[in-house]
Amino acid sequence: MIETGYGSHFQGTVLDMLINAGGVVQFVLITLLLFSVFSWAIILMKYRILRRAKRENADFLEFYRRSNKLSDVFTATKRFVYSPVAEIFKAGYTEQVNLSRQTRETQVEGSLLASGEVRGIDTIERTLNRVYSTELAKLESALGFLATTGSVSPFIGLFGTVWGIMDTFRGIGAKGTATLAVVAPGISEALIATAAGLAAAIPAVIFFNYFQHGIKAIATEMDSFAAEFLNLMERHYGKR
């Protein structure tokens, strides 16, 4: 234990430094703790969701390519609740069924039928694009908080460090001495804030980049499947 006039309660352990830190530094540490807790909650949630999305995408695509009837694939989509590709298929197939029903009901013939089918392809394409954007937004949700944590936390920690050092020098001025035993406790307590800021920021940055890479791969799968499904619809209408 270090006995000094300023910081006489300094024990040298991290816990003691946290307890004996100034009010502003403690507020900074609590803020960084909240950032870290929420970040890890998002990290765990996103990791689970993206892992299931990748697995179910692969399972759905395998089932889709083995199936001979789109109606069977549509029924099977109920099993793939985490698959963005399955959602794209579900929306596209539902739109195609509705358009086919409307075409039969209106009894359109000749050039008007061809024109209606062209518009039908455009409608299906817009539906696929809409669902693609919706699913991508769902995958990217809450990642903004990780980006914010990664960029802001080091500066919050630095603020706590600067404030703690200022408080230390103010105490030195009041005591009129600047020995290492006086300076070291206050500086150590202040530097804890910088360490806490980095501890919150580093995992957030790492997993933000990791999730972005995974989402990009899923987005490519969705885009490729949407183009494949649209080509299938064009061939379907072309045979009519």
C-alpha cells in the first residue's frame, strides 16, 4: 500500500483505482461499461442470427434446386424463418400467383395479354427489390451502434483520462509537491478510462467488420437468387 498525502487511499489494484477515481472519471467509466454491455448483447444476437441465416439459406437453396414444383417450395418456406433468400422467393412467388389469378379473371387476350405479362414481370421485379431491401435492412439493424461504439468510445475514454490528469495536477498544486508517489496514483486512475475506452471499442470494431463481411455475402446470395427467380418468371411467361 502506498501512503501519500494525495491519493493516500491508493492500494495499487484496478478495483481500488476504480473506486477512488474522481466523479467525472467514474461517470465516464460507467458510460463506457454501458456501451460495452450493449455492444456485446448486439454482437451475440447478430452472430446467432447471421449464422442461422447462412445455414438456412444453404438448406433452402438445396431444397429449391431439388424440387420440381414451386408450390412445394413455397410450402417449405415456413421452415426457413431466418432465411432472407426464402423470404425473397415467398414474396416473388406470391406476387406471381396473384398476377396469374388476375390475368385469368380479366380474360385479356392477344397483344393486351403480352403487355400485361410484361407489366407483370416488372411488378415481380419491384417486389423482389423491395423484399431485398427490407431483408438487408433487417440484417444491418443495430450495427450502427457497434460503429458508434468503435468510433466514440476511445474519445470518451480519452476525455476521462484528460479530466483525471487535470484533477491530479490540481491536487498536486494544492499539496505543493510532485513526487512520484503523489503523481502515480492519480495518473493510474486516469489512464483506466483510456483502457476502458479501448476495451469497449476494439470488440465493436472487430465484430462490425466481421458482420459487414457476412452480410455482404448474404446480400450477394439474395441478389443472385432474385435474378435467377426473375429469369424463371420470364421463361414462364414466354411459354404462354
